[in-house]
Amino acid sequence: MSSVKIVLRQKPNKEGKLPLALRITSNRKTSYIHFNQYLDENDWDDLKQRVKKSHPNSVRLNHYILKQLSEANDKKLEEETNKRSVSVQAIKQKIKPSTGATFNAQSALYLQRLKEAGKYNQYTADKPRVKHFKEFIKHDIAFSDITVSILEQFQAYVKNTLNLSQRSAVNHIVVMRSVYSHAIKEGAADAKHYPFGKGKMKIKFPESSKVGLNMEEISRLETLKLEGQHNHVRNLWLISYYFAGMRVSDVLRLRWNNFQNGRLHYEMGKNDKSGSLKIPDKALKILEEYRPLQEITNDLVFPELKDADFSNAFILQRTIAFKTSAIDKCLKEHVAKPAGISKKLTMHLARHSFAQEATDIPIQILQKLYRHSSIITTMGYQSNFSTQQADDALDKILNKNTPKMNARKRKKTI
């Protein structure tokens, strides 16, 4: 069991007064939260946990103490209800978060945690979205004041004032949800005020069309005569495509020891899902172009990350982002045009291209190829490319009356 109590600590300040504090005890461990209030020892009744009437501000201080003690007990009870065993630090964090309990403080901590986790792409995407909310609200705000109405107004602000797309507006709301959830975990926000979910703010992404290269375009890309860097970026794209649309971050991190016994063994960087794939003959031919005379098994296959700092995940992701931008620029400017490709040729298009040609593959197999944690993710992604049923239905409807029309024409002729 745990307990909270108001006490006068025996550590006097320069004036000889003692600090008033909330003492938290759980599992025989103790911690304190100080209130920045100091008293003479003679003005404190430890038994009744109240300031004596001899103090000139006793009524105000006692009201403040009672309020703090009541709120602390509520938070302690809430934490104990959710968990069987509660540490003193967990209760302390619930009562008084280590960082401020407002949006500005918690959003800063949220971004800091992303940076510490090495999530460069998410950090760079979420940082301006947090900034946009601060500019919209114009002042700091408590989480309990972030209502559905405020969120709807913010979404409209992103679309109409910032002139961003509906998809971008939804992404801004997703960040608000992430910061709010983070604040709840930190004990800085109360879950009962959470403005998302059933009957509250619902997040629905607009449908978007995804188009990849068709087989004729891929064939032109494979047979195109290129040299130097232009040939290299084409090879990176094809390796991504040949290995089921492997993400560019995983392509650039490939090492020679990932290839064993005719198979590629690797762990996906995005979700740490591991597995293996057969090495297609076309991929093997490309790999041979990069195989060194004296092979070092743990050496990188491709040169982009040769000098990268792999000990710092954030810096590594930033390096990958910069390299990917340069690769995409080269693909668009020096590969797409000579290959007769009018579509926006990027590394990510290799993933769409594979999915476009995989519409007849069982969804369970595709989940393994894409390394998705949930089959629902695979179904949602693949649905962007499954158009055959809709095409067949359209043909059926449009051709339904063709025989009758032909019969009428024959009758008039007769």
C-alpha cells in the first residue's frame, strides 16, 4: 500500500524556515514533492497536518494544503486502480510530472523523445506540425482545454489558412493525438479529457491513389544503357523492386553477410521484423557489380553509408534521408526521361510498382513479403492496386445492352 502526507521537512532555508512538502510512501520507499512554501516549526501542527492559527496566512495555506492533499490522493488512487503494484516514482510522476503539464512543455518533451529514439523522419515531420498548433492557439494551453471543437478549428486552419491538403490536415491531428497520449503516459494529462475516439474526434485519412510502374516501363528501366552514378541509382531502384519493394533505408543498410545460401536475411528497420527472401537471378547480377575483390562479410554492399555513424540512430536516419533525396533527384532527372517514364520516379515507387504487379498473390503471402505487423495493413495497402474487379464490373455494365442494340439495328436494316 502507498500513502501521501503533508509534512514539514527538517531542512531550513537561509532564513531558518522549514519547507512544506508532500511525502509519498510506497513499498517502503519515500519521495517528496515540495510546494515552495516555508514555515517556522512552531507554526506547524504535524498531527493535524495543518498550519496553526498563529501564522498570519493560516486560512489560505490550510486551504491550499487541503486541495493539494485531496488531488494527490485522487491521483494515487487512480494509479493504484490501474496497476497492482505502484512505485513511489510512478505516483510522484502522476501527481507532479517532471515536465510542465501544458501543451508547450509536453510537446517539447514528445519531440525530444523522438530525437532520443533516433526517429529523424518522424521528428522532422512532427516538429512543424507542433509549431503550427502553437501559432494557431497563440498561447500555452492545458490538455483539458484541447477539445474536439479546438481540434476541428485547428484542422480547418491547416487547410484554409496554411493552404495545406486534407491529408496534411489529418496528419496534424494525428500529431495532436500522439502528444496527448504522450502527456497521459507522463501523468501530465487526464485520460478522462482525451478528445479522440468513439463519439469524439475521429481520424479518417482521405483516400489517395497509388500508381507504380507497369511491366513495360520496368523492362525499359532494366535494359536502359546507363553509366556511373546514373547506373548506380537505377540499380538501387531495381534491388528494391526485386526484393518485394524493400524500403530504401533497408537497401542502403544491406551488408554482404545478409546474403547467405542463396537468400537475403535482414531485419526491417521500420518495425524490426526479420525474415528471408530468395535472391532473384536479376538481383544477383546487380550485386555482382558491387562485390569487392577481397570481401569483408560485414561490409556495406552500397557506398552511400560507408562513412555514416551507425552508433547514433538519429544522425543515421538523417544521413539516409539526405542520401535518399539525392538518389530520387538523380532518378527523376537522369533515369526517368531516357527510359521514357513520365511518372515521378522515386525509390518509394519501387514498392508501389511491386504491389501493382502482385494483385493476384494471396494476402497472407504479401504480408510476409512486406513485413507488415498486421494483415489489415497489408489489405489496406494492397487495395490501392486491386482494380480488376471494378474494371470487370464496369465492362459488364457497359456491355450489358450491346446485343439488344445490335438486334434493333439488324431489324431496321431488314
